[in-house]
Amino acid sequence: MKLAFVVLCTFFFGDWPQFRGPNADGHADADASPTEWSDVKNVAWKTSITGLGWSSPSIVGDRIYVTTAVANGEGLSLRALSLNTSDGSVVWDKEVLAVDKAPAIHSKNSHASPTPIVHDGAVFVHFGTMGMAKLSADDGTIEWTSRDLQYSPLHGNGGSPVLHDGKLVIACDGTSDPFVAAVDAGNGKVAWKTARSVEARISHSFVTSTVAMVNGKAQVLSPGPDHLAIYDLESGVEVCRVRAPGWSVVPQPAVGHGMVFYNHDYDNPELMAVKLGGTGDVTDTHVVWRMNRGAPSTPSPLLIGDELYIVADNGIASCLDAKTGEKHWMERLGGNFSASPVFANGLILFLDETGHATWVKPGTQFSVAGKNEVSGRTFATPAFSNGAMYLRTDEQLYKIAM
């Protein structure tokens, strides 16, 4: 079996064009950025962002792209912004969609949580069932909008789309009739829509899917209610599934060593490692290991070589042997976590929900390399580009650089 993690497209060195970086794996390959910061230390600039959005920044070239939701009476203005990396000035700020009445969301969520994707001069933004759009990265001109993916969300939107071979893949797990869909990136039309094959007791989830090459075919790895489903990217046909009870799945799966590492269930989270390359129901044949103590509900797992790093929502971080699931260490960082860990500067960055960050050295022995903090709530995963870190709070976007 040949397996390789998909590089979604080719970018210039230092670009961070989507959720969790150029390969959607939480690895920052750009030049080193400062490992010390505060509200004033190593702050190149900070810019206020109107409204609220937990989408992470995406950076290509000298531009940053974020989304936000601005209250307008009972409604919302769903917006996309482009900022200049040099000084944080707003290059353009466009209303993408307008909503007459804001839907209910979870207190930890926003109406603009999915992260934009930047590709070939375009920006793709997604606001869950409220709609999605393609804009010109240069000036924000709207090239298409779509509201074709209708479902009944609970707690709002969450998962980001992934882009490969001209298709934007989105998990649409609402309160009933959950499905996964692919949208043609060129025209916004639905390429395929596949109903979840497992009838779950509770059907909503918020996952960001992952795309991987398995035996020369692009496959979509999409955990959902009571199962992990793997789909053929071209046709949307389900290739295989793993059953495991759970709902409200959030973390994006990680891929390596011929396996997918993913979470199921929010209330009783469990991390699983499953061999890729199966067909049909592979629950009894392809599960390699399972781990529930200290498993995350929200932050995505981070794979570095043979070690898998996770942080539970309650601040317990762990290092596991990716191949066996053996636990090397488990330590309490403190705080509560939503942002996913990032590998940058040769270190692992864990950022909690209140602006407190901990740098940890990768390895089988736990070692803290430094701590930092900024003011505000921090639910968005930081982005790294060309010697700088871009950190979003509930009110500000920071550029941390020397």
C-alpha cells in the first residue's frame, strides 16, 4: 500500500494558505519567528477586527485573509477581509453574505469559525449553512456565492473546507440527515453529496476533513456521528467506515505511518489510529490502537515523526508513540484549549483560550521551553509566515515578529 499525505497545492515558501498551514498538518516550515511575546513585546502591529470570528488567519504573499461576522440588528453581515502583512492595514473588507436573523450558536463558537482557503489568486470562504463564496484575493471581488448546502446545524458552523483537485470538501453534519459534499471550486456548484451511511443517535458534528492519497487515489477522511467515513474524492462514494459511538466531532484528522489518527465523541473523547487502505466496514480489522484518557474534544492532533502530540480541552497535553499508542508523557498545562497545537521554531506551541501559550520541546521527555501571554480570548489556531506569527484574539489580530 502506498500512502502519502496530500499537499493541497504548491505555494511559495512561508505561505500559510489554510487551516493548520500549507499541508493542513500544523507544521510551520517558514523562517523562525519570535518565541517570546506579550501585548507589547515583539508586536510588529495589532489591528482591531470588527465583529467576531474564530477563523484562523490565512497568509499568501504579503496578504492576510480572515472572516468575521458583524451584528446588524437581529441579523449578520458575514464578511471577508484582506490585510497587509507589513503594517496590518486593511486592503479590502467585503460583505459576502447578509443574514436577516442570526442563528443560535454555542457560547464558544462564532458565526465565522471556518478558516479561508487561498489558492491561485482566489479566496474561498465558508459560513456553514449560511453559505460560501469565492472572492478575488487581489481586490475582494465576489466571483460566486452558494447556499446550496442546506442542513440544520446545532451550535452554528465550525469545520473548515479542504481543497483538492478543484473540489472544496465540506462535512455537513446537522441535527438530521448528515452528509458530506464536494463543491466545484470553479463555479460553486455541488459536485457530489453523500449521505452519512451510519444512522447515529445524535447526528451533529463540526469536523474539518482531511484528504490523503491511498493506493494512488485521493480519499476524503471525514469523522462524523458514530463513525469515521472515507470517501473517494472524485465520485463521493464511501470507500470504508469505522464504527465508534460519538457525536459533535471537531478535530481534523492527522495522517502518517499508513494510518489516520482521529477523534470521536465530544463528551467522552477517544483518539483512534486506523490503517488506511480498507474497503467496507473495517471496524474489526483496521483499528490499530485507541486512547481515551486525555483525548481532545476540540484541538486537532499533531504528528511529528514517530510521536503524536495532543492536548485535551481541559489542558492535559500528551505525547504518544504514533505507531503503538504507547504514552510517553502526560502533563497538565493549565487552562482550557480550543486552538490546535502547531509545530514551529522546532517547538510545539500550545495556546489556551485566554491568551496563555506554552512552548514544549518535541520528544519523549516533557520539557517546557517557554511561556507567553496576550490579552483576550484565543480560540483560533495561530498561523506562521515568513518569520512572523499571526495570532487572533476576540478583538485583535497580532503580528508577532522581530
